[in-house]
Amino acid sequence: MTIGDISPKKERKSRRSKHVVDEKAPLLPKRQDEAGGYDEFNGASFTGAVFNLSTTIVGAGIMALPATMKVLGLILGIAMIVFMAFLTDASIEFLLRFSRAGKSTSYGGLMGDAFGKYGRIFLQVCVLVNNIGVLIVYMIIIGDVLSGTSSSGVHHAGVLEGWLGEHWWNGRTFVLIVTTLGIFSPLACFKRIDSLRFTSALSVALAVVFLVITVGIAIIKLISGTVMMPRLLPDVTDLTSFWKLFTTVPVLVTAYICHYNVHSIDNELEDSTQIRPVVRTALALCSTVYIMTSFFGFLLFGDATMDDVLANFDTNLGIPYSSLLNDAVRVSYAAHLMLVFPIVFYPLRLNMDGLLFPYSRPLAQSNTRFACITAGLIAVIFLGANFIPSIWDAFQFTGATAAVCLGFIFPAAVTLRNHHFIATKKDKMLALFMIVLAVFSNAVAIYSDAYALFKKNSGAGPRA
């Protein structure tokens, strides 16, 4: 599994020199030779790479962060966001360093180099579980925002229903069909991740729009004296409240998961030495958005902050043009998720192809295989979002586990495996800490979700 000479002394400046690829790896550089028609592509820019990686990071998880502030308090909550950013940077550095040492051009290739065929397959399965679950959740949120949803017999009107009234053409299924055919499918047909740089930039801009509106509302209400400064430290009064602190760990651990796209972005960079600055710039940008969203979201809603802060924008905010601002927040966030979709879909398709056709030629060179896998995955996601809409609990069990494997357990395991004898003692200690944190967060997530589900079911028992 080689791809030219990637030793530090001979770090190439242009990716046009790549000519040997590992066809077994799931996340391959999809650049064909001149006969394939890609010779005009000179490599991705630094800015485009930052936007693509930032869009991979900032998804639906941002809406859960204000609720972590409610539990942890501002000081501890913000400290944990910053800490997780540094830990993510370290885990990605492990991936890149060991990939260089083993001359691997993909996450799957790295896992295959360290643990053989079964390591690569395990990685591919985790990407499938995580990304399919994430994309179904994205589509469900988009449907809820635009067409509304019903829960416990109560109907929450969507934006389109509020604007235009209830009609068949703004119902959930039809809206998702139009969104899938008009937005998801065209954007999913790009064969290079760099082709999504403009939609990624727009996606980040929409996340900033949501943030600016939230900050503006919070400042107006703070000046008018209708909101109080939020709690700085956690409110721990008994064992139950102490245990609740740890339920925020899975949200924070998975907030920065982007590892499955790092190799794809690295492979397309015009200057391969820029990948570390790209990663750090993206993490700094996303950390800033996370901190500001958490701070001002918690400041705005206080102890009434819901697990998904987007749900708080369904009520009167107590300021002029409240309804308009609510709609602006929800529409901008739904549009943001629409543009995140293709970035998360890209590695999903590559890993599905690597799992089903490990010995075939690169996916970008087979239009038939590319089209079939793309159409099949989009159909599965669409059906999942329409026919099993109450999937939050199920994907908290599967998605959270797969996500922490991708983000921390696998990079740490590669470091401890130390197949090329380049890990230092400090590296191994940090890798061991990552595994302990990941396993602990999984245990907390599974326990808390199972307990909540059991309590819900026991409360809905037979009536007299």
C-alpha cells in the first residue's frame, strides 16, 4: 500500500505526481490520470479544505451543546469544549503521522496496515453505521423544521405549514422527496470532495447566521433585563445531579468527529504540508462557533434550555419580530444541514464501495458502480427518515459508539499498536487516555439511554 514517497524529507508539493493507489482502501484519492479527464485539477486550496473539514465537524451536534452548559455551567462547559478540540487535534495527528509512516492514503488503509483486513473492515462498518445514522437524523430534522412533526398527540407546525397553511405539497414526504432529488442527489454526484468547497463555505455561513441571530436576541434581552447571567458552575446537590454531569460526555466527545474525511481532504490538497494547518484552523473555527453557540444559547434560555436548542425557537421570544426570527433560525439551520449532507455522504459511499468491492478499480473510474451505490444509499437514508422517524434512541446506541471509535479508539489503537515503531511514551499515554475516555463515554451514553428508555416503557404500562 504505497503512494509515492511521503517521507518528511521528500514531502511533495503537488498531488499531481500521485500515480499509485491502494485500491483496497475505502477512502482513496479519486483523481484519475490524464486519460480520465481530471488533468485540469491542480489540487485543493487551503481555504476550500478548511471549509470542507469545518462542515464535516459542525452538524446536528451543535444544537445539543447549550444543554451541556445547563448541566456543567459555563466555566466547566467551555473548558470541556476547548479540551476536546485539543484532544481531537492530537488524534488526527496520530492518524496523519502513522499514515505517512505506513504510506497509507486512507483511514481504511491505515487500519489495514496496523491490524490487517479485519481492521479495515471494522473501520468501514463503523463509518457506515455512524454516517447512515447521522444522515437519517439530518433528514428527519429537515422534515421536522420544514413540514412539522407530531409528538405525544401534539402537532408542531413546520415553517412551510406556518407560512402557507397545510397542503399536500408541503407535507413531510413530498418536501423530503423534493429535497432529496433537488439538493441531495446533485451534490452527492461529485467525485471529488474539493468540488463541495463552495457549498461547504455556504454551510458554515448559515451556521454563523444562526449564531448571529442567537447572539443578537440574547444581547437585546440582556440589555432589557429579561434574562439573567447564566450559572457559571454545575449545580451538584446530590448523587443524582453528580451522575448527570457525566451524561454530557458523549455529546462533547462526538462534537468534533471528522476523522473519516481527513484523508480525502489531505489527498486532494495542492500542498500536502498544509493538512496540519488545515486541521487546526478548522478546529479553531468550529470551537469558536461551539463556544459562542453554547454561551449565548444558554444565556438566552437559561434552565429552560432544551436538549435540542432548536426546539426553544418554537415559542415567543418576547421581543419584536419574534416569529420572523424563529423562522430565520430554523430555516438557516435546515439549509445548513442540507449542505452538510454531501460532505458526510462522501466517505459513506467510498466505504460502502470498499466493503462491497475491495478488489475493484477505484470508484471514480466506474460510473455504473458510482451511480448504483449513490442511488442505493440515498434511497436507504430517505426510507429511514420517512418510515422510522423515531430513531433517536436507536442511533444514540449505534451512532455514538461508532463515532467515538472513529474519532478516538481507532487512532489510539493504531498508536498503541505502533507498527512502525514511531510512537513515544507520551503518545502511548495519551492514546491510552483516549481509549479510556471513549469507553467511559460509551458506557455513560448506553446506560443513560437504556435507563431513560426503560423508565419511559415502565411508565407506559397497562392502565387499570
